[in-house]
Amino acid sequence: MRQDAKSVFIAMGARLAIARNEVGLKQTAMAEAIGVSHRAYHSYEKGQRGLPVEALVAMSDRFEVDAAWILLGTQTVRASHDFEALKQIETSLDQHLNEENMKIKSEKRGAIVARWYQSHLEGREVRDDDVHTWIELVRD
């Protein structure tokens, strides 16, 4: 099934936010690291435009981020990641947001997924209170 450019850019932007949060950088630092302006990088995460190939390659080289995952959502953020756990976390977060009738921006969703996944890697159980706290921290 063919996706329109807007849907592709929005999904890619969410994955960029996840990857950036995963490596622990703010948007400004990531933009500088991959050789784009902060304004441009912000528009990539918001899904307003596509990430240039040169920036994608720089991100992949510098942070070992899987380019296929950024572009298409395939494989994992990094080769060592547990892709099934990431999918389960994203599904759980979406379900939680739907149950609470909440909407958050994709880049902020990425920050929550990154925190949740870090807890998973550290073997810590994530409680509903944790998710509520993370959502409150990123809400406008």
C-alpha cells in the first residue's frame, strides 16, 4: 500500500525523535551533529519535510542509528535493540493515550517511548504512574 508523503514524513519524524532521545541529545545538538540547522531538524521531527540523505547518513554513522528504521520503520533503531519490545511499548503508549483521550506531538511521543524503552533495558517495571508522569513532563 502506497503512503502519501505527509504520512511518511510524520512517521519518519516520530522515529527521528525516538532516535534522538535514545542517544540523549536535544534537537539543537542533533542538528549540529548531522550538519543541518536547528530549524530544519525541527521540521524533520514535526514531519513537515523529509530528512536529506546526507543527514541520514551522518546520523547513521555517528550514532549507529539504523537508516532503514528511520526511513521505513523496519529493523530497529540500533542493531542491538529489541524491535518487538519497541513495537509493544509504542502500542501500549498509543492505547494509554487513547484511553485517556490524550493527544501529544510526535516528537514528544518519541521522548516517552525512549524513556519507556530505557526502563525496559534496565529491567525496571513501568507502572501507569510512570507513564502519566512522562506524559505530563512533555505536554504543552
